[in-house]
Amino acid sequence: MCGLELPDLETNIWNRYRSAGLRVVGIDTPAVPDIPPDSLEGVRAFGRREGLTFPIGISSTSVWRDTFAERGDGAAPFPSRMLIDRQGRVAYLSTVIDPEGLRRAIETALRP
């Protein structure tokens, strides 16, 4: 997730779909080698300043970044959006900002 898309994520995704069962969790992850990760308190303070009401956590590892680096195709892992369906399967994964694609995937995943 990227700071540029947070207002849309809060308003048009979280607030719109949470009553249907969607859960949103923001995870701050170290993006650049040799730069220390943000503190949990710093990440949560950022969320409060931005008016975010969904939970935000922090990853202390660079596994996500390293997984993309191992692919060797130059794809950047940040920001990333992942939708996990009710069966625990990855239903959507994107490293580009695509609000409409994410909405379509959410609506499909929330169907009974």
C-alpha cells in the first residue's frame, strides 16, 4: 500500500466493504536494504495522522522485498496489494495502483 492510495483504501474499500466481511490490514515493510524499518509506534502514529481506521502493523523482515528480488525480473514489490479470499487463497496480487482491479477482485471474493 502506498501513501497516495490510502485515502481511497480507507474510504472506497475499507468503509465500503467491511460490513460485507472484508478486513483490511496495512503492513509496513522494510523496502530498502540497510535502512532500518519504521517503529510500530511511528507507523501507528502515521495511520492516526492520515485518519486511517483499519489496523496497521509492521514487518521486521524484508522477506517480501527479497522474494521479488529473487525473481530477477526487475519488478518492484512496493507498494503491494494482496487480497486473500475466505478460503485463504491469494485472490489478487498487484504491485501497481489499480483501484478498479482491486474493487473487482473484492466484489468477486465477497460473493456468497
